[in-house]
Amino acid sequence: MAREKKIEEYDVVIIGGGASGMTAGIYAGRARLKTLLIEKSLVGGLATYTNEIENYPGFPEGTTGLELMNRFQAQAKKFGVKFKGTDVKSVDFSGETKIVETFRNIYKSKVVIISSGGRPRTTGAENEENFLFDKGISFCATCDAASNTGKDVLIIGSGDAAIEEGMFLTKFANKVYVSVIHDNGKMDCNEIAKAEALANPKMEFLWNTMVKRFEGGDHLERVVLENVKTREEVPVETPTCFEFIGYIPNTEIFEDHVEVNAKGYLPVNENMETKVEGVYAVGDVTEKFLKQVATAVGDGAIAGYAAEKYIAEIEVYQNQILSKDGVVFVYDASEEACREHLCDIDEIEKHAKGVFQVTRVDVYKSKGIANRMHIHRVPSLAVIKNGEIVKVFEDSFTCKKVCEAMGIADCSCAH
Ligand SMILES: Cc1cc2nc3c(=O)[nH]c(=O)nc-3n(C[C@H](O)[C@H](O)[C@H](O)COP(=O)(O)OP(=O)(O)OC[C@H]3O[C@@H](n4cnc5c(N)ncnc54)[C@H](O)[C@@H]3O)c2cc1C
């Protein structure tokens, strides 16, 4: 008999325990939200695979990925974030309450933050798994350029990332070999990058080649390429092979629940919001210009902060705005046309005393409550009765009209 899943409720559930997810946790936890972070393998995510992180601010001597991520986790725990080591199997974002399901549990949450990152695409060639990450196969030139100063390195791929990262590596390496599957002169990158790369004396192109196998002892020593036309083997002696043949975002389980773009990434706005209210995405799982710990942290901070505002707005909306009959004036305090109406609102409030409530919602600070009310023009005045919006005045309204809408017969308004 199938075991019944245990149900737990949270304010925020974070899917993925890398740099972005843990930062979101630190912000949400510190805002006293009941926060759960679910990580399926190693807390710390991709950053834990790198021995040296030299470009994360605050560590002038550098640090290891594991050490840095352990600090992130300690800080999140300090603010009460609960960690669960399990795989999220499915989600349901269709209702106001979001559902996140694991093998044993069902988690219900007001907010979900997706921070599931991604994984670099690999070649699948022989022995590749023996040399991944710190053993010679790298996916990050920014991270591993300095340690290859004066050495010969190999790049796999000819897209924009491969060529731009290759150009960057020429500042450090002695020689940058580039394995390209296409015929001489044919590359997948843009024409400007191509012209610059072909003119760079430190770059040497190995046309019509693919990786056949990786060789070495504890660390990579050699990559054996194969000419796809002649089948001839082309060995390249190198301690580091950079693979830039794409990145696979971990978004498979979200595909039917939130917008996923053609490349598999989750599109977000500047507040890290997806198009589904209450669902945010951060870090490498979003399509972004620079995938690094420093940028993942920025995303996480924004989402953690936004989650707190979103939850506060739900509470104001449900417990204040909808809980009593009244009117809600939606305005933008930075617009003069809106400010002019504030005197009318004062007058309405005078007449409303004790009979109905008057609430002012300034969209300059946040559009959350206005969006919830489906009000997109300011100024607007919404009439609430029995927990529902029954009328919306856009642009113009008079005290008399509002009293009428509220059913106040003996209104003594001047206009
Ligand atoms: C080899 C290497 C070296 C790097 N070196 C540097 C460097 O020196 N400096 C730097 O700034 N950046 C570096 N980076 C980049 C940096 O690691 C990433 O940008 C950063 O880790 C992104 O963090 P993230 O939280 O978005 O995702 P990730 O770190 O990828 O974390 C995502 C987490 O989500 C988990 N997850 C996925 N799906 C699920 C699921 N269904 N249920 C539960 N958990 C799930 C994964 O297991 C993973 O732990 C390096 C990257 C690599 C690959």
C-alpha cells in the first residue's frame, strides 16, 4: 500500500541549494518567513566543484567553493532556514498556494523560489567522467584562466561562448587550441568574434575535429581528437580542456508550470518574478549575461526580498482590503494628477467615518496590491463590498458617486 505523503506548510520553499537559493534563504529567513530549502545532492551547488574561487568579493586571498558555500549555509541556518536533502519531483503552481512534491512530502507554500541551476553539456567521449571539474575538464574560463598562465589549453566548441572565452584565455595561456567540428573557416560564433579569433596569433584551430578520448593519471594530460573526415587521431597535450558546447538548465520539472524559453531557461523580470504570481527564479536557471556566484547572490537577494513584500501584500489585501466594505484609492504619489485627488479622498473619508473604510494604495512603492485588484490605471478608486470589488472608478469620481456606490443615502458631500 502506498504510504501517504506528509503535508507541511511554509511561507517560502526554495528549490535548489546553490549560491542563489541559499542567498534567497538568508533574506527570507531574516525577514522571519518560514522557509524551507530543498537540495537534491550537495548543498552549495556547482560552486562546490571548484577548488579556487578568486573572484568572489570579500576574499582577497581566495577561497574554496566548498568553504564559501558552507558559510552561506551556516548563515541561512542562523536565520532559521530549514534544509531538506531530497529531490523535488513535481510542482503545481496553478493555485494561490503553491505545491512542491518530493518522494515523501507535499509542501504547500505562499512563495516558491526556483534556484535549480543547470549543468554544462559534456562531449560524452571516453574517460570524460574521470577528469571533470578540478581534474582538467573545465566549463568556466573566468574561473580557471589564471591557473593556466603560460600553459597550452584546449577549447571544445566554436559558438560565441567558446570563442569569447578562448579570446579571454589568450591573455593567460601560452597557446589556445580550438577544436571545431566544421570545415576550415566555418564557426558557430558571430562574425566579429570569428574575425578577431582567426587573427589572434595565440589561437590555433583544429578543423574537422571532435574529442575521441581523454587521457591522464590523477589529472588530465592529453586530449585525443579525431578528424571526422580522415579518422586520423590528433593528440593535444594539455592540463586543461575547456568545454563550451552548451549548458542544460535544470528546468524539466517546471516545463508545464511556468514559462520556459527555447533554450530551457526561465525568463524573469528585474524582480526575479516569473509570469506566475508568487513564483520566482534565480541564478543559473535564468538566462543571464554572466553565470557566477556574485550574480547568483544578487538574484537570490532580490527574490528573498521580493518574496517578503509579496507575502506582506497578500496579507494586507486579504486581511485589510477585502475584510471590510469600503473604497481603495489606487494612486502614484509621484504623479501630480494623482496627488490632486488626495483632498477628495480626505473628504470621502470624513463622510465614511465608521460606515466604510478608506484605504490608500501607493503604486509608486509597489504595484503588487494594484495588480492583485487588476487595477492598472492610476488614479483609480475601487469599491469593495462583501469581500469583492464591485466597481472601479477610473480617473474621475466624486464624493457623492462614491457614497452612492457604498449605498449611503443621506450623504452630505458638497459634490
Ligand atoms: C567548474 C566550475 C567552476 C566555477 N568557478 C566559479 C568561480 O570561480 N567563481 C564564480 O563566481 N563562479 C564560478 N562558477 C559558476 C558558479 O558556480 C555558478 O554560477 C553558481 O554556482 C550558480 O549558482 P546557482 O545557485 O544558480 O546554481 P547551482 O550552483 O547550479 O545550484 C543549483 C542546485 O539546485 C539543485 N537542484 C537542481 N534540481 C533540483 C531538484 N529537482 N530538487 C532539488 N534540488 C535541485 C542542484 O543539485 C544544485 O545543487 C563555476 C562553475 C563551474 C561549473
